[in-house]
Amino acid sequence: MKFKRYLDKFLNLPLRHKFILSFLAVISLGGLLTLTFGTRLEHRTIISLAQAKVQHDLASAWMVYNEKLSDIRDIVRINSSRESVQNSLKTNDRETLLKYLGRVRKEFNLDVLSLTDSQGKIIFRTSQPDLWGDEQDHDPLVLRALKGEIVSSTQIIPREDLVKENKNLAVQAYLDIIPTPKAAPSLKKHEEDGMMLKAAAPLIDEDYRIIGVLYGGILLNRDYEIVDRVKEIVFKGEKYKGREIGTATIFQHDLRISTNVKKENGERAIGTRVSQEVNQAVLKEGKPWIHRAFVVNAWYISAYEPIKNIDGGIIGILYVGMLEKPYIDLRNKVMITFTGIAVLCVIILLVILFFITSTIIRPLQNMVFATNKIARGDMNHKVDISFQDEVGQLAQSFNQMTDALKIANQKLILWGKTLEKRVEERTKELKDMQDSMIQSEKMASLGKIAAGVAHEINNPLTSILINTHLMMEKTSKESPFQENLNMISEETSRCSDIVKGLLEFARQNPPQKSYVDINEIVNTVIGILEKQVTLKNIQIFKKLEKKLPLIGVDASKIKQVFWNLIINAAEAMPQGGTLMISSRLSRSEQFIEVECLDTGVGISDEQKKKLFDPFFTTKGGGTGLGLAVSYGIIEQHHGRIDVKSQLSQGSSFTVSLPVKGT
Amino acid sequence: MMEERMEDMVKRKILVVDDEINVCKSIRQAITKEEYDVDMALSGEEALQMDKEKLYDLVITDLMMPGISGVELLTSIKINRPEVIVILVTGYPTIKTAVQSVKLGAFDYIPKPFTPDELRSLVSRAFREAAGKGIETEKTPSPVIPEGLYLMRGHTWLRKEEEHMATIGIVYDFFKNLERITRIELTPENKTIIQGEVCARITDAEGHIHRIWSPASGRIARINKTIEEDINLLKKDPYGRGWLLQIVAPELEKDIEGLVAS
């Protein structure tokens, strides 16, 4: 749900933001992944390189260490085979031996150089000449030398032995154990034993008899020669931010007895112990341990290997470590560079994106602007076409659409206008049609009744008229009845006239149609009537549309209609006037219209209603049948007569005849 | 006077035919004279039957009757006895038929309703003509009817003038059996007249008023004022200066169909 809401929020953002956010997301993800995996890979590479180096350094350290050991062995071997030493031992000249060997010990900086007899009994110790005659047969090196071997090895020397050799050595070896985090738990508070590089060689006379053993050694506790040499040779004394890059340590068991790892206060960190992890791997399992390790107070990339005594027992550890910090710093530097490049890329990309989206979005924004304008009705607005890409094509199409829309809109407006007009016209037409239908129905029923009544009424009228006259004949001329009879006669005649009128109207033969030119009929009628007295003061204008279609009508009947209309028009203008006769095709092209327009007295609305009724006349002498008959004729032709009039302005009669006769 | 005496001896036999008894009676009363023997028939069939027995001189018949119509009666009688005078009584709707029936041999027709005088004038004119026909010699021979005229026989003529105009006059024969004409009354200008209806009335010396039927329908454009001054022109120059009216006739061709060309 929440995700969907965010998605919606995102989708509603402006296009540019969407673009940029999407790109940004992709870049960030890519960058992050690259950074993560890259740095890890880089880290691993750097670390493994460092580890390889440290391994190599450890080998170098061993070389230094073993060189020292072999130095001691050489000193012991050379001096044991010296003739003067053997002669002095045979002669038991302790003075000379002590003098000579004492000088050798000092010369080669040995801590111990002692001589035993063939039984392993101390003849003298150069470091403590006063103490002699005790057995040295518990010393494995001496024992092996008594058997004729020249041996050298690192050995743990118990305190009592150290004391025997020299009290100072015991003091040198003594170390308070400093509690160290991560070290294996131990109850030991101090270390009294010492660890020594030691060598022993037999003294063999001319008869190949072993006459004694010379042994010597260097106490490693608090002796920093080896470790400092390692530092110098391997790491060339390089420092990183005040710290030694390379360190070396010799452990007696898990205790640092000789090291150049410094404590916070700058002192050598002797008396501290190795971590339990290393303890386990190297001391217990006898395996080398190469790893990142926290040494005293900093991380080191370190290598540990066990130091073994002559019997192969593990008695200590040789350690070489490189400060991890330079590598970490290197790694961080790479990472920062990496990140920097990534960020720079993102920024460059954003700038590029900004321009690209601008080029995409600006036309779109223009289009949106244009759409809004058009929506508000401004059809003249055009979108600029900047490029011929998809957006450009869209803009082009958009402009075309706008043009089409404009035209359609104009058409619509125009259509709306004409529609209004058409509705008006049509409404009027309908009304007229309705009026004319009422009229025609009225006429039809009237005609039927008229025909029937007229015929039937003639017979009684005949009887009445004849008998009235017969009575008049039989009555004397002076009789007062004469007047009454005369009146009857006159009224009977009048009845007869009325009946005649009715019949004239009712008597309408079916039209005999032929195809004629309406204009020709109009011309004929006008031609005849022009010469008439009635039309003397009247100006006649013709406006006949040429090329009207021929239509099927009863020419003589239609002639009669125009005749009646023109006569009527003329009679409406007793003082003279203008008569305009025009013909045209109706708008629908379904009718031919002939209009007869006069400038006469006009027709009142009241009169208009009865205009086509038989016997309706406004003239003194008219029969009142002219228009009724005309109406009937046009009706027979399925046409119409429309009247428009204004009092004292004039009237217009329009005859509409269908082009296609039904 | 001699003629009249001769007529005294033989009474004229007249048959009145109409499907309405009142009309029949009225007509009979109107024309009853001592010298006339007037019978009545109420249908065409009855009339034919009676004519076989009595051989009438004059038959006055209604045009529209159930069964045998007036025109059928006319033709039936005339086939055997062409000398019989037939006068058709017509209602207004059948006036065209009446005009055409003159072509078929009817002496004349009379539209309903009419006065006794109008009928009497017609009857008397009919008998005079019948009598006249019997007289071999005339004082003056009838003038020849010019060609190109259309005739309503025994009544009027019509001459086509320029398009749709027509001149109307009275044929000479109409006057032949009449006394001197004393008066003529023309329908005034601009009035519309209809074929078969009255377009003029003439009065003879005896006071009989004769109605002149128009040969065509139209609007009167001009009347001959000369004849009102010199009435004798009617008989003297019936086809020339004695013309009556000029009409504008929109349906001239149709009207001519009911006429006989000279």
C-alpha cells in the first residue's frame, strides 16, 4: 500500500523529475554495487598482496634468526677444534682456557660459553669461572655433543641453569607478565626461564676421543638484536605516521620476550602475550598463522610461525607484522577516489540529463502550453518545430491537427449559424404546410358538399322560379303581391348564382399533365395581360431563373393560376404600382417557385385566413373563386401557394410546384 | 297569320322529361298554351315509350336522370326522327355536356333554374326555326359563314385572334327566326365569363329575352360599343362588324374542343 502510494507520487511528478530520478536511481544502484564489490575486491587484493609480502618477510626474518644461530654454532665449532684449546684441556690448564675463551665470548658477544669434560661435568663457565665441577648432562645439546655431534638450536633455559651460567642472565630473563586482552587465560604472573640460541660441539683429540664439549649461546630475552635486524633488513626502518611499518617479535611460548612493537608510551611491548587465537593455531597445532591481527594496540597484517627446540617441541613463536594502516589508508584512498569519480560521473550525468531532458521536455512543455491555449479557444497558436525527431514530428502532427481543428471549428460555427436559420426556415415551412393542409382539407370537404348540394338544389330552385313567375303572370300588375313575388324571383336567382359559384369551385377535372417550361407559361400569361387595360399603370418586372427543369403540369390550369394571381395583383394596385414576377428553384431543389410580388394595398391577417375560401372577395364585382380555384389547381399538382403580405405595402404570392410530379 | 291557323288545326305535341315531378309540372305549366299539347314523362325510358306512341314535335328533357340520360334520349329519338326538336334542361355541372349536345343535334339547352319566359322564348324560337326550315325560300339567303370560325351551332361563333385572344359573335341563323332585335345587353369588360353561360342578352320586338351562350371561358377584354349604337349590325354583318366581345381565354384550346369548326 505504502509502496503504491509512493509509486503514484512518483508517477505524478513532472516528466523531467521522473527522468532524472530514474536515471539517478539506476546510477546510484550501479555506483553502489561497483563501489561495494570493487572495494571488497580491491581490499582483498591489497590484503592478499600484503599477506604474501608478510609471508615473505617472515621467511626473511627466519633467515636473520637462523643466521644468528649458525653464527653461534660456527663460533662453538671453530673453537672446539682449536689445537690450543684441546692441548690446554689435556693439560688441564684452566688459566689459559679461561683466558682464551673468555676473550672469545666477549669478542662474539655471547652470553654463555662454557666447557665440560668428556663426562659432561663443567670445567668452567667463562661467564662465571668460580662455579665449576657440576654436571651439565641434563642439557640435551651437551648430551648430543658428547656423542660427537655439533648441534645448535633454540632452547628454553630454566632459571637455575641461568643462575649457574650467570646471575645477570637470570635477571635479564625475568619478566613480569602484563595482562593482555585476547590472550589465553593464564595464572602465571612472571616468567623466570629464559630462551636461548644455543650451540654445542665436542672436542675431539688425535685419537678421536671426545674429551669435552664446548657450548655457547645468546639469551633472547630483552635482546633486541635479531628483531631490530629483521626490521632493518626487511622493512628498512620505514615509518608510517610515527609508527614502525614493520615489526618483528620473538615469543617464549606466548610471551613477548624480544620485540620492536611499541607500547603507547614508546616502550617495547615485552611481557605481553599473544592472542589466544594465535596461541591455539601456532603453539598447540604447530601451524603457521598469517592474518590480520590486533597486536598490542594496532592492527597488523601478521605472520606467526612456531620456534622449535632440538627435539622438535614448540617452544616459541617468530612473528613478523606489517602495520595495516597504510594498506587501509591506501584502500580508503582508492575508495574515496572511486566514490569521487562516481559522484563526478553522477554530476556530469545530471548535467547531461538536464540538457537532454530539456531538449525533450521543452517541446513537450510547449505542446502542453499550446494544448491549453487551444483548449481555451486560441486556434491560431502554433508549436515551434525545433528538431525532426519524434517530438518534432509530434509537433508537426499537432500543428496539422490544430489546423484541421480550426477548419472544423469554423465549419461548426458556420453550420451552427445556418442550422439556426434552417430551423427557423423549417419551422416556418412546417407551419405553412400545416396551414395549407388545414386549408386543403377545408376545401376538399367543401368541394364535395358543394357538388352534391348544388345539384340537388337546382331542381327545387327551378320549380320555385317557374312557379313564382307563373303567379306573377296570373296576378294583376297592380297587386301588392307582385312585389313579394318579384323578391322571391330575385332571391331564387341569387340562390342559383351561389350554387353556380359552388359548382365552379367544385368542378375540377383531373389535370392533364405534360412536361413544360414554367418560365414559358409565365411569359405567355404576362404577354397576354400586358396589353390589358387593367395593367395599364403597372410596371412589370420579370426575374426568371434560366435553366429550370421541365416539370409535368397541366399547362392550361397552371396558366389559369398565374392569370388569377396577376389579375389579383393588378386589382390590388388600382393607382398603379410595380409587379415583380420571379421564378427560381427552391433551396431544396425539389420545387420550382414562382413569386408574384405587388406593391398594392396588401391583405390583412383577418383576410388572409379566408383568402382561399370560395366566394371570398374584397372586390365589389369579384366572384370570389379565382384564388379558390387556383388553390385547388395547385393542390392537384401537389404544390403550395404561400402568401406574405403587409397592409399598404404589398403582397407576395408564391406558387411552389414539385419538380418531380407525384 | 296563315301559318298560325294551320297550326291551330294541328296542335304541337311537347313532351317534358324530368325525374322530378314538381319540375315537370312547373315546366308544363310554364309552356302550356292552347296550341300546345304537353305531356310529362318521369324517366328516359318512359319518354321513349311515349314518343313511340305519340311522335312528339318537341322534347324538353333533363340532362341528368337515373337510367337513360338526357343525351342518350336525344340520340335515341334523333336516330329515327331527326326532325324532332330537343331542348336540354341542364344543371350547372353538366353545362359542358350541354354545349357538346348541341353538336349532337340538340336545338339548344337551358340551364336550371330558369323563368317561364326564358323557356317560352326558347320554345317559340325552336318552333319558328322548325317552321322556317319548312319554308323553301327566304327573302335573303343566309350569309356564308367564313372559314376559321368555331361554332356553337345556332348560337355563337368564336374566332381565335392573337394568342389567347378570341372574338365572339352571334351566328346569322340565330336571328333568322326572330323578330327585330330591340336591345342588346353585353357583359361588361373585365368580367369573367364561362363557356356555355350567358355572355349577352338580346331582346326582340315581341319582348322575348334571349340568352346568348358564350362559346369560351375568359375575361372580357373589350366589348363592341358599335353594336350598342347600331343594333342592326348584328344581323347585317354578323361575322364582321357585328361581333360582340373580345375575351382573353386561357383555356381556349380546351373550349374549342366543344365547338364545331366552320
